[in-house]
Amino acid sequence: MLTLKMITEETDRVIRGLEKKHFKDAKETIAKVIELNDKRRSTQNQLDNNLAEVNSLSKAIGGLMKEGKKEEAEAAKKRVADIKEISKGIQAEMDQASEEMQNLLYTIPNIPYDEVPEGVGAEDNVVEKMGGMETELPKDALPHWELTKKYDLIDFDLGVKITGAGFPVYKGQGARLQRALINFFLDEARKSGYMEIMPPTVVNAASGFGTGQLPDKEGQMYHCEVDDLYLIPTAEVPVTNIYRDVILDDKQLPIKNCAYTQCFRREAGSYGKDVRGLNRLHEFSKVELVRIDKPEHSKQSHQEMLDHVEGLLQKLELPYRILRLCGGDMSFTAALCFDFEVYSEAQQRWLEVSSVSNFDTYQANRLKCRYRDENKKPQLCHTLNGSALALPRIVAALLENNQTPEGIRIPKALIPYTGFDMIK
């Protein structure tokens, strides 16, 4: 959530940032926030003045009674009663303005950094870097949904029977490959100084609001209505919310956490190869990195996260590219975001496997996540997170890019985790 200080003191910059993100009615929305904030402050001043007058009159009433000025004392009592009645109406006005302003602030996205390119959608993202190993496949190369059937690794039809489309069942070497990747990603995170967290995969509404998943305009989260709980779309939600309503010591920063969880997303997508097989699921596994940092160090933290994710893709021997997302393709909460994509030779397309984002103070303001500096003054932290990595499309790329006439080759870094070097 944008701070009121930023909105009121840097109004033009905020509006330009919102327009860069293609937020509709940016000027009108910010003007409304300022109007409601002015009303909230003016009514608060009225209440403060009324309270001061009530306190003054209350002290005077006793003296007037002692002096025998009963009529004046009764008049003062009546004035106190009148002021209290007036204050009830003013308090209601202030509460309404505060609630309207808060609800409006929840609908306003984060503003992008200056280095975020202009653009409307994915076609305007900027390729920052390409790397990895080139792949040469047999002429009869198969997409992963055919490979999983051929080698009995994943059963999509069984998932439909048990639950529905988008909930695959991993079997045999497919399940072992999945578990191997999870352990590999967690071990690599631990080597890089991340503390592992095993959080709940169901969160309350306060957690959803804290990280910006709520209000859920697009209906992407599974909602357990009876208990008003939500299945998490990413471990970012529970892990970042560990620090909700917390004031940290600056010596604790940066905090580095990682977590493996199942993730749940209602996104229906469309028909066709772009969503076939593992390309888009309702339930999937992911290892997430979360950092809490001081503003002056968050840029370095972001780069370290990018380096970490790139290192994983290099060890998996996959062709990859890094994209700097444009304003129109960034998430609601991000100030700066880079996507990692791996290339699927069999599908002849790029598959997104990670987004690494810096949220500046946007999430921290919602969460009231702060730290104390040497002056002992609480300040908002910066929050960052990134997938390291999301498994479905990694598995798809590994299967497709490593298929040979003899079977599917396992990258060297994964063999100690799988216990086999070839899927046959």
C-alpha cells in the first residue's frame, strides 16, 4: 500500500507511476484519497478542539459550584453535553472518511521504479540476458504431456478423476523427480544463507491483505468461505506475514527465508498447447525465497536473488532468458520485477519459471513491518521475493530438452537427489 506521505508529498510522481502501470483513473483516484485524508484530518482537529474545550469546562464546573455560581455551572454542563453530542457526529464522519480512504488505498497498485520500461503487455518486456545450454533434440521429439504418458511419470486423467483438470498425479520416477527438485532447491537456498520455513498453506484474510493478494479482483484464490480462509497461491503470503505487525532491529536485516509449499490458483486459462499438460495448473509445487531488508540494501538483495535463480537454471543445464518486465506486465504489488523463462525445444516456446520482485515499502506498509535504526525511530522495511523455483514448467523443460533415443537424461546436479541418471 502506498503511504499517505508519498501520495500527498509526491503526488505527481505517484500519478506518473500509476499511469506507467496503466492503472485506470489514476488522477481521480489519487485526488479522492487526498480529499478523504483532508476530511479525516480536519474532523480529527475538530474532535481534538472539542475534547480540549470539554476538559477545560469540566475543570471549571467544580470551581463555579464552589463559588456558588450554580447557573453558570449548569450552563457549562449543558455546553459539555452539547459538545459531546456534536462530537459523536464528527467521529462518525471521520470514521467513514478513514474507512473509505483505507478501502481505496487497497485498490491502488504499487508504483514502478524509474528503470521499469514503458509498455502494455508481455510483448514490451525487455530481454536482459540469455544463457544456458543449447539443445538438439531427435526429429521425433515429443512434448512433455506425451513423454509423461510414454514413461508413466504423470497421470493427468487420474487427476481429473480425483479432483479435476489442473491437478495432476505424479507417479514413480515422475514423483521422485519432483521430490528431487524440491530438495535440490531447498539445499541450494540453505547454502546461500536462507533459513527454511514450513508454513501453513491456508491463511486468514489479514495475511492476504498484508501481501496484496486481497482484495482479489480476479478471483484467483481458493476461498474456504465457512472459515473465511484462503489456500495460498504462493509461499510468499504466509512467510512474509510472519513479519506482520513486527518491529525488527536493524541488525537482524536482511532476513532471508525460503519455503517449499503446494500452491493453489484458480486461474482457468484457455484451451490449447499454452495451457496443456504442466504449462498451467491449479495446484503445483514451488520453492519461494523471501527477504526483509533495509531500503538502502534492498537493491543488492534483489541482485543476489537474481544471481541465485540464474545459478539454479545453470546447474539444471537449461536454456534460459531473463526479462525486465514493463509497467503494464508487472504484478499489482511489485516496484521492479524480473522474470526467468526456460526454453522448451519440443514446444518451441519460452516457459516462465520464476518472478523475482522488489516491492519497496508497499507490502511493508500493509503489514506494518518496520525496523528500528540507530536513532531508534521505526521505519518501513523493504520486502522482496522470488520463485526458486516453480516446479511444473521446470519439469516440462527438463523432460522435453533431455529426451534421447535411450530415454530422458537427468542433469548431473540432480542425480544425487533422484538416485537415477536416466528415465527409461
